[in-house]
Amino acid sequence: MRQRRTKWHNVLIGQQGSVMLAALDGRPLALFYRGSSPTRPGSAEIFGFSGRPDGWGTGIASALMIAAFGGLRESGIAHVHLWTLRYTPR
């Protein structure tokens, strides 16, 4: 548990990737977390992208993904990869 807290502390202060949060009416509804790919040098990896169910259908996740990929492009990152779980429902 301590290692998890330390990991997120380092992520949130920008030492291990970057986090983008999308909010609607002051409520955080979607999160994007990315960093350098540990397996593909010169590439980025999306470590997490999630949305709260009360944000589904609002377009907030699409807006966040567009902004996130724009940020990757502006950073000069040309290749991005993402691992997914086979049975993730959304």
C-alpha cells in the first residue's frame, strides 16, 4: 500500500508521466495518465484512461482523449501504445 501511495505522489508531481483530468460543472469525470513506454523506447504508453459512469454520454471522455493526443503531438511523440483488458465492458 505504501508503494502505491508513493507511486501516485510521484505521478501527480510530474516525476513519472503526466495526468490530465477532465471535469464538467466542477466534477472530475475522466482521467488520462501517460508516460514513457518502458518497453518501446521513444514511444509513450497510456497507463490509464477512465471515466466515471455519471460522465458517460456527456462527451467528456472524447474531449479528454482529443486534448491528450494533442498534448502528445505537441510534445513530439509520434508513437503511443495502450494495453487493454480483454473483457473491459467500456
